Amino acid sequence: MRKQSIPILSLCLLVAAACGETVTEPDVAGVAAARASADKPGAARNIVRFSTFNASLNRFNAGDLISDLSTPNNTQAQTVAEIIQQARPDVLLINEFDFDAAGTAAQLFQDNYLSIAQDISGTGTAQAIVYPYRYVAPSNTGIPSGRDLDKNGSIGGPNDAFGFGFFPGQYGMVVYSMYPIDQASIRTFQLFLWNDMPDANLPVDPATGMSFYDAGDLAIFRLSSKSHWDIPIRIDNKVVHFLTSHPTPPVFDGPEDRNGTRNNDEIRFWADYIIPSRSGYIYDDNGMPGGLPPGDMFVIAGDQNADPYDGDSFPDAAQQLLDHPLVNDKNTPDSEGGPEQSALQGGANDTHISDPAFDTADFSDVAPGNLRADYVLPRKNLRIQDASVFWPLEADPLFSLVGTWPFPSSDHRLVWIDVKVPGN
């Protein structure tokens, strides 16, 4: 059972016990500050800015992120926070943010970082940003499966977890929002089994032509390497479903391509979910079947770990969304910094097909090079007003927030789109 969303004035911590989900929200003063913010993009331009950012706020041990965020002095968290303050999204997904059941890390990041104007760039241009609503929930990462999923002859370790991770919740997710979240209507798909997807691209051992996973594996193997969330955001009198996930990287496997095939099907999940004729097989963690109701508005967001033309992803994995009949990809987020870094770094970048202006991740120059991995994709009836990747030129003082290896914030770049919500 999921508990009904309640006003922040009444409570600052809500726990949906059945699925271990935690939703935390700031205090009364925080809400007042958010409502008073005159520079919020949605308020200033009558549009809503949706964003995704793989911020690399993951740590090697459970509890380390809470420790790092418990004071306002962690340099990486300050840098990540300033990027968010510079971009000022209305609705934000952060990938690679370690999950904890009490939602403590999410609250600390708001209180000690987002709520404080940062100036790592030395420009003095960032302003505090306060999100009245946020959402966290469990991730499959680091949860032991009890099976030898990587087929190395032993059971245990990050590769045998339901999603790669050294502890439960590593590489998790958090959503921050200026607009109310309909908590009672949130759907999560952490437990959905890969084998329950019709015509799933299950990996095959090329040496034998047989399934890489046996029947026992498939009986428990979850599709989502982290989770898939359908989070309804109430924007005045309208609802936009924020469809968030973080598919596994399509590498770190063998000739069976088990991570590549899983990445493909994690992306496919949303492609099926948004079309009623294709979503009948889907069920959520409460056992409710089906996908998105016809006509409902959505924005798909997350680090999909798939470039449409370059890198190691399954053929046309990203195109499942980019070429989808209901998805608006007419205005691709871009940057000036992406082409500059592609030219400066060379290597694999010199052989790429994709426009480097669309790149969102700065990966090894040997392989795979810089890629478009992170996406914010609205339904076609949500008109894109503007879009960008936060990747400044080296001459820009804000470049210090993204930098080069070793990165001061993350190897991914924040991506945002501004959309007009019809009838809003």
C-alpha cells in the first residue's frame, strides 16, 4: 500500500512501507523560499524545465554519501549543486545518487548544498534553489540475487546482484521537483522480471547457441538494473508523468552481450509503456497491470547509456525512444563545449558519427569516446521551447564546474528541456 501524499506543513518525512519507498520534503521556510523564487524558469517564462543529471554522487560504501553531505564542505557536492543552480530545473532527476531508506542523503543535499548559493566557479552568479518536493525509492543495485548471474563459478559480489553494485542502493536515483508529486499514483517497476517482456532480447551464449541464463536465473532476474519510476507531477491543473530510469551500461560483459541486451530492453520498457497496445504485459510493484493511459502527458528522463550511432550499445537501442511515434525529439539539447572537447580530445571521437554538440558524457578517448547518453524526451504534445546540455567552452568561467579528467563533478553533463504544458 502507498500512503497518500500529504502537505509539507503537516509532515517532513513520509515512508511508503510496502515497497520501502521514502519521500522527504523540506520545511515550511523552504517551501516559502521556493514559492518566492522569481527566477524559476517555469514561473518566469510560463514553461517547465525538465532535467536529468548523472551527478556521480555515488560512494564505495553504504553511508559514505550521507557522511559526505552531512556538512556543506564536500567539494564535489558543491560543484554538482552549482551546476544545478546555474541550470535551475523545475523537475530534476539525479542518477547515481546512493539510496538510503530514510531519505537522509536527499534531504542533506537539499539543506547543505542546493539551499546554499555555491560559488565553486568563482563567478558569484549561482543562487540557492529549494525544491519543495522530492522522491527516492529502492534500487536493484547491490541487492544479492542468490544466483551466479555472471557465470564465474561463484555466487556473490556486485555482478551477481540484481543490478551491479557493492551495496544495496548504490548508484540509485532521486527526483527533486518545484511542483507537487502525486505520491498516491506513483508506480515503480523494480521487481518486473525480464523474462516477462514478450520477445525479450535475452542473452545467448554464442559458443552453444543456448540461453546464457538458465531457468532458475530467469525466474528471478529483474529487468531494471536500478528501477523504473512513473512519477506524476502536478503542474497546476495538469499531470505530466516523469518516467525515470538508468539502464545498465552496455559493456563490462562477454561475447553474450548480457549487459548490452539488458540495456536495450530497459530502454524498450518505456517505449512499450507509453503505448497501450504494447504495454499489456507490464505490471508494477503493486501488481497493477498495464502502462500509461491513452493521452497522458509524459517526459522520459535518465542516463540511458546508449548513443544513437556511436559506442557499444545494442543496435538501435536509443532509437526505440528517439524514433518513437509519440516522442518529441525535434529539438535536441546541445552545447558548445561538446564539440570543443571532442576536437581537443580526439581519439575515438574522431571516428564518431553523432554530432558532438549532442554529447552528454565525457568518456575515455580510447573507447568509447564522448557520447550522447543522457536524455529528456517529452511527448509530442509537449512543445519544446528550448533545450541545452550544460557543457561550457573552456574559456567560460563555468567550465571549471565540468572540467576534464579527473572531473570535479561528473563525467556526465546535466541536460534540460523547456516545455509548454498544453492548457496550463
